Amino acid sequence: MLFSLPDEVEEEQNGLLERLRTCPPLQKAQELVHTFRVMLRCRQGKDLPHWLNAVQASGLKDLMSFAKGLQREGSALLAALTLPYSNGPTEGAVNRLKMIKRQMYGRANFDLLRIRVLLG
């Protein structure tokens, strides 16, 4: 709930959310997570270094660990946030193929799998 966007929070949860925001570390975590969500959704890769620095300065251990993992991704993450390309269609095709293969486990050979993939 704390990391949801304001329009995603239900009316009755607003009071609890306001009380949670009185805790400075939670408020800082919420700000950093919202900034990261906007950066992802709007593909603002140029803001990534600033966000990573803000996370390191925050002292929030869990977010710092998350940011360290993102830094290991390096140029791949920056490309994902800036370039218009997506491997979503490829991942979808691989997922579909794996699902068909699991459904047929031990029942047939490669020829039947090939036919099911091509016709399905």
C-alpha cells in the first residue's frame, strides 16, 4: 500500500497511509519507489544515475541492495530504459513453447511438438 500510486490507494486506507508517512525512512522509501516507477513507465533512463545516488544517500539497506543489483546490470538496464525495443514478443513465444512442451511431457516426440507449435 505504501508503494502504490496515490490513485491506486483505497479511500479507507488513506488514514493509515498518512500515519505511515510520518516515519521519515518510510516516507523516503516511498519517494524513491515512486520515482523509480515513473522512471520505468516513462522510460527515463537519463535519471537512473541520479536515482541510484539518491538511494545510496538514503541509507535504506533494502533499497541499497536493490540498487546494487541494478548497477550490476549496467548498460543492459540503461538500454531497457532508453531504447524503444522490447524482447517481450520473443519472451512470449518462448513461454508459449515451454507451456506446450510441459503439456506434452513424455507423451510424444519432437515431430508432434513441432506440429502443435506450428498449428497452435
